[in-house]
Amino acid sequence: MRGGGFSSLSRAMFLGFVRDRAALIFSILLPVLFLLFFGSIYKNTSAPKLNLVAVGRVELLAQARQADPGLSRILTISHGRSVAAALADVRKGTDDGAVLQHGNTLVLRFSIADPTKAGLVNSVLGSIVQDANQAASGQPARFTLAASQVEDKSLKAIQYFTPGLLGWALASGAAFGAAITLVSWRENKLLRRLRLAPVGIGSIVGARIGIAVAIGLIQMAVFLAIATLPYFGLQLTSAWWMAIPLVVCGILAFMSIGLLVGAIAKTQQAATAITNLIILPMAFLGGAFIPLDFAPNWVKEASYVMPLRYLVTGMQDVMARGEGPASALPAIGILLGFTLLVGAIAVRMFRWDDI
Amino acid sequence: MSATISVSDLRKAYGDVAAVDGVSFEVTRGEFFGILGPNGAGKTTTLEIIEGLRKPDSGDVTVLGLPAWPRNDQLLPRIGVQLQASSFFERLTAREQIRTFASLYGVPAKNADDMLTTVGLTEQGGLRTEKLSGGQAQRLSIACALVHDPELLFLDEPTGALDPQARRNLWDLLRQISKSGRTVVLTTHHMDEAELLCDRVAIMDRGKILKAGPPAALVREIDQPVRISVQSGLVSAEQAGRLTGTGAGEVTDDGVSLSIATSDPATVLSGLARADALAGLRVQGATLEDVFLSLTGREYRA
Ligand SMILES: Nc1ncnc2c1ncn2[C@@H]1O[C@H](COP(=O)(O)OP(=O)(O)O)[C@@H](O)[C@H]1O
Ligand SMILES: [Mg+2]
């Protein structure tokens, strides 16, 4: 009979969730829209492309492109009708530089409106000229520069905010789900009705945990499926699977927050407000919306008391930074400890009804 | 044989309010028992103590021979409780709802569907519970309480918020349930409902049971005059006064109808018949409202 209770309660809760349009919007659709939005905005931040407009024949560029096909990945070259038109385009910012060749001189006109691109176009063309000089001299290069980004090459923006937004989605899904269910079941007396049925509190809580974990894993699957699309280009590193136990522990931690809120709040509105008050600041200060690497110091320090921090940075480590599976263990431990503490308080505050 | 429910000297206070103030009664097997009283009388508190949902301050309650508190796993499958029409899982259909409750008790889905038919909700089976009418939701709620075939059924104000037609439909269902041999305990603030349905009622006010017994016996006991009325103008008030004989009757004529209150209705009726003055005849006996009035000295107001 216990088993029957568990599975039928799980089923009822799951149907209740998938038929709840608001819950679907807030726990899945909205976070995914955020992901699509940020994903599109920051898509190119790690490798900006340069648009050049060439006027007349520019022999050097043509040679360089032949010698190094990879160049066309960062350079797009169009042909301008006249110098004046090309310069106008550069001023407007449609093109990053105008090039023409006078004999052995490669002429580059650029705008400093975008300093990053100005620097980039200078150095790219500089190296093309240098390579050409070297080729003309017939000597092998004596000195070479090996330069690479300090960030892991794959740590593009999408690598930061996929774990961040996913962490936020999981946290709010688990906390709101638990708080609202508890309050509404108490409000409509379903809790007391269940208390009079031969099901243990273990079956009720177990079913709720099972459903929260299932919903969380669905959120995770949707997120990863979208972020790893070639368009967004998330590249999961080898120990990414370690994010699964991490997510489960994160859900437990945020469910315990939800249960505590549900035990305190008398109405659904109050439960929603209190949960928002907890989750939103945590999303901003815990590294979900603003990557902690770029955050001011006080935010970094504040983040240490936020369970969301451990979920988000833990996921970043195994999903994006390429750290080993063991790197997630401290975060898992902290999340479980948090769950036990808050869960114990929630159990003490738990009420079957409003009396 | 011991009583199905036995309550003795039950007390429960909330702060200064004695919600239940020394209540004792017994319910026998197969009986349809009603607790009747105005709002705030303590009906729900009494019922929920018997169900094992609240702990009494003092007093003893046994249900089917077992103590009601603490929550007893052995008792739960044998009792059915209807708390409130909206105690449902959100966004499930009527059929999913009752099947969920069924499986909590290890009852197969087939029995759940049959129960849906019993309460006349087969057609609404695919409808979300939020979309059901008040009467339909109430019947589903009762069906959920009955799905595991309990011996004892508790109903707290089942017709509370229903329109008259829905109430009558529900009464039919409740009679049917009672006929199937179950013991039913119901609370209500509708006098007519208690009078119509219950084998025995306990009249409750301010935490105390004032009187308990079969409705007809309670009414008879107060020995209140019967009110007989006919159309005005058939007989004069004077003639009517003579008809009441020595029965200290009281005659009133408001121009629409003439009313005679009497403790000897047979004499009055035959007198009226002889005078051929029976047009628009109405005979009204005392009701439980009169019983309440005589017990409390207050008009009954639900
Ligand atoms: N949980 C509670 N807290 C405080 N007072 C209560 C509580 N439950 C009932 N009461 C009080 O006890 C009295 C009886 O209530 P109740 O049993 O609900 O009456 P009824 O069901 O007959 O309307 C009322 O005065 C009510 O205010
Ligand atoms: Mg009540």
C-alpha cells in the first residue's frame, strides 16, 4: 500500500505540474528565453569577426588568404566601389577597415570608435605584412610569438551563463514548487485528507522530492540541448555528467528552502513573495546572472553564504572548465549540509493545517 | 455489542473559547447520525476530534472500538472522510482524482470508476475538478471518501454551499449511502436536512449538546401546538375560536389566511370540515427550529 501511495502521488503531482501553464513558463520557458537572449547577444564575444572593404586590387590580402585559409574565419572581405564610399562605410561602422594597395604599401584606414576592433584589425593586417616580408626574404622566421587567451579557449560567454541560468532555473523551480504545493495543499485541506489516508508522510515527501528531481533533470536536459546547438556552441567538458548529482543535491537544497517557506507562509501569495525575496537576490549575488569572475569583490564575498553559488560554480567547473569529477564534491557536500540544516528546521515548523 | 462511535465528556478549548465543552454521545452501527447547530457551535471541532485530526484537551473517543488519538493506521482504511468540496489535487480530472485516492488505499481503478458512476459523475469523468459545479464537486468529494468502501463515513456540512436543487440531489445520494448499511455521521446547520436524513440528531450550541434523539421524538417532546391555516373569510375568528375547544388555541387572521394554533388538531380539522372551510388548508407541525427555540430561548439562525 505504501508503494501504491508513492507512485500515485508522484503521478498526481507530475500531472499537476505539466498542466500548470504558469509553472511551465516560469521554470522552463522563461529561463530558456533568457538563455536564447544572452546566447545570441554574447555569441561572438570571444572571437569577433572583422569586416574589411578592399578598394581596387589588394594583392597582399589575396596571397595571405591563399596561404592561410583559417584567415577567412575572422576576416570577411568585400569590395568597395570607391575610396570615398569605403571610408564612409568605415565611419558608419559597417566595416571595420578599408584597405587598398599602393605598390608595396598596404594602406589601412580604420575607425577607433570600437577600440577592440581597431586594435584587432591593426594587428591582423600587421601580421599579414610581416608574413609577406618574411616570405619575400626567403629566410625562415627566427622569432615567433606564441600567444593565446588567458581564459580556457572554450570558455566563451555561453560557458558561463548556461550553468548560471540553469542554476537559477533549478533553484526557483524547486523552491517555488515545494512552497506553493505545501501551502495550497494546506489551504484546500488536501494535506489533512491525506493524513487520514493510509499513506505515510514519507510517501508524500518522497513523491514530492521525486517530482522535483524529475522536473530539474528535464530543465537541465532542455538547457543543455539548446546550449550545445552549434549556433550557441556550448562545449561540455569531460566530467559534465558530474553535474547530474550536483543538480540533484541543488534541488534538495532549494526544496528545503521551499518547504521552510511553505511551513511559515499562510497563503500562496505570501509563499510566492517570500520565495522571490530569497531566490532573486541569490540569483544576482550567487553568480547566476552575473558571472562571479566579473563581479565586484563584495559580491564575491557575499556569494559564499548562498547555496546557489555552489550549484552554479560547481556546474561551471565540471561542465565548462574541464575540471575533474572530484571538483564537484565540495559543492555537493555543502549543498547536502545545507539541505539537512534547513530541512530539519522546516520539519520542526511543519503544520498539517492552519490550526 | 459496543457502539461504532463512543464519545464521553469531550473538551477542547481555543484560548478562552470552549469550542467543545463536555460532549458525550454514542453512534450505533448502521445509524445515520446528525450533529445539528448554528455556525460556531463546535460541530467541526467535535467531528475532527472523532476523525483523529485534532487532539482533545480531555475526554475519551473510541471509533470502531479503537481510540481515535493518536492517528491509528488500522482505523484509517475503515473510515471515510469528506472534509471540503475542494480538497483535491490541482489540475486533475474527476476520474484521475478518484483513482488517485483509490490507489492510496490499494483499491483498483475499476472500483474507482464504478464509484464515479454511483455518484452520477460518469459523464464528468474527463473534466478537471476546477470545472465541476459545486454540487458535482461535492459528490466527487463524497465519492473519494467512499472509494475504499469504509464502514463509517464522516461528512462535514456536505450541502453547505449548494443551491436547493443540488441539495436535494445530494440528499438522495446520502440516503442511498446510508441504506447500503454504512454508519454515517453528518454535521449540518440546516434543520430541514437533519430532520429529513438523520435517524438521530444531536442539537449542539456553544460547545454543548443540548438534546439528542430521533428528530420526530424531539419535536413531539416539546409538545408545541400544531398550526392549522385556511383562507381568510371562510369562517370568522370567533367561529374558529370555538372550534379549538378547550385547547387554549390562539387564532390570528391577517386577511390572507386564518391560522389556528392547537394541541388538538383532530377536533379543529373536523370542525373546519363540518363548516366546509378547508380551502387553502395547511397543517404545520413543530419543527426542529421550534425545538431549538425551546431549548435555547433564541430563534434559530444558522
Ligand atoms: N483552530 C481554531 N482556533 C481557534 N478557535 C477555533 C479553532 N477551531 C474552532 N475554533 C472556535 O471554536 C468554535 C467552534 O468552531 P467549529 O467547531 O468550527 O464550529 P462549527 O463547525 O459548528 O461551525 C468557534 O467559536 C471557533 O471560532
Ligand atoms: Mg463547521
